Amino acid sequence: MSSSTVADADLPTFADVVAAADRLKGQAIVTPLVESSALNKRLGFRLLVKAEPLQRTGSFKFRGAFNRLVQLDEAARRRGVVAFSSGNHAQGVAAAAEILGMPATIVMPADAPAIKLANTRGYGAEVVTYDRWTEDREAVAARIAAERGATIVKPYDERDIIAGQGTAALEIIAQAAERGIAIDAMAANSSGGGLIAGCALAFAARSPVTKVYCAEPTGFDDHARSLAAGSRVANTPGATSICDALLAATPGRLTFEINRRHLAGGLVASDAEAKRAMAVAFNELKLVVEPGGAIALAAALEGRFPGQPRTVAVIASGGNVDPALFREALAA
């Protein structure tokens, strides 16, 4: 899958990230950048954690969703939107649609965490479930959108989605600068790659000395392998992970083009390491983080960053975890 077919004109720019930040003022929460002195001492480096579980809907996904939906004209708003998601993009689109007064239909896997299904419905969206192993969610969404004349809002491979997600990195850079901190390396989780692509644009413009990495669960490290190969490669079919938010089969077309230009590499952590990171986030930072949201943190805790950076920033990207799984992580 070559990335050579992507034109620069198709890609979002840093200016798009800045414009998204303006649109999100008063809507998205400026989430804190937290740290633990005790944890820093144990690790031997300074670790800054962007607390996106405290974002509206419990994840960074609200940023991109609102940035996309708020730009739709009145006619498109009346016809509504359709999205496909395992849960966090679903909630982000549902919440943004509720704020803007437009109907939303979300195509979600039947085995998505119950909390994500319930929360999506709670924002007033219609939820249509599918079997993630036998059905194509994009085909289901396309059929619904065609029937209703609705706008499809992709989870990661859209300019406005990528730009919106990048606002998290703008905040990290500003928050660190206010405290006189220079960030040597940063990481965010990657599934389709929208979050880390937006972050890469922001860091390339505002903190180009920072090395930026994607973080993925074992078995779903398609970004890391694609970066090494120089072109998009797919995950091996049949792999499983508790990181339900990070199960995209391949990097996005637009996201990979950005990431191959700007990322220093990819980091990988196991499900067991994600659970340990969830426990650390709770015990040391008082944050509830879902497995996929803890992957970048896990990579930092396990010492996966090359070159022993002195100051590392990671995004804890979401906190929508079912209670039973969270208890299991705390007991691990």
C-alpha cells in the first residue's frame, strides 16, 4: 500500500491544528498535564501525562469530532452524521452532534465495552451494532448514510479529525513551556493514527527537537512496522488485544503520510503492560485510564523510549473502561 498517492493538498497542516484550537475554545476541556515526583524518582526521568480521560466524553476523540461537525453547513446538519467506531469516536461524535443539535447514527461493534455503548446512546445517538469479525463497519455506515443523505465522519483519516486531535499536543507544548520544561520525547497511542498524526504536526512546528513516537499494543503494531517498511502494512488477522480502541487493521492513508514524515519510530507494549500502566495511572496520578489509553504510558514505564530521554510526555488518551476490566487491572 504505497503512500505516494497522497498529495500534500490532501493533508492537514499546522495552521489547521491552530484553527481547530480556536473552534474548540469553550467546548473542549484544556486537560491537565500531570506528573508524580515519586514516580519520576523511580523511573529516573521526568514523565508528564496528558490526562485526556478528563476530556468531554472521557477521551481525546471529542476534539476531532467537534472540529469536524461544527464546520458542516445547516443543510448537512439537518441530514445528520454517521460514524463507525469501537466506542471513543462514537461518543465524541454523539456528544458533538448533541451540542450542535444534529442527529447522529453510530455503527459500533456488538462486543464494544458496555460503558461505551451506553454512553453513546446517552448522548442521544442511534447505535447500530455489527459483528466486527464478519461484517464491514464502513459498508454498514455507507449504506445508512446513503439512505439518509447523512455525512460520514471517519474516525481518523480526515483532515479536520486529525487537526482536532492535534490540539492536545498544542496544549502539552504550552503547558510544559509555562513550567519551563523542555520535552525530549513524546508518545501517543495509535490505531488509525489520527491522534499521533495531529500531535506530530504540532510538535514539528512548535517543538521540533522533540522526538515523537506512536505507541501500539502487541499484535497491532502496524504503524511501527509500516514506519520501518516505508509503506503501509496490515496487522496479522486473528490477533486479539484488550485494547479495544486500538484494533484498526492498517494505518490510515492520510495519517501514515504525516507520520512517516514526522515520527521517530513506533513503540509497542503488551496487554499485561497496559494493565500495569492502568494501575500506575490510578495509584500514582489518580487517573482512570482504559487499556488502549494506557499504551503510551506503558511504553514509558517499560523504558521503551530510545536514547534515555530526560523528559517524556505521553497522552493517556481515554478512560472509558468497564468496571470489571478496571478491577482486573488494579489487581494484576
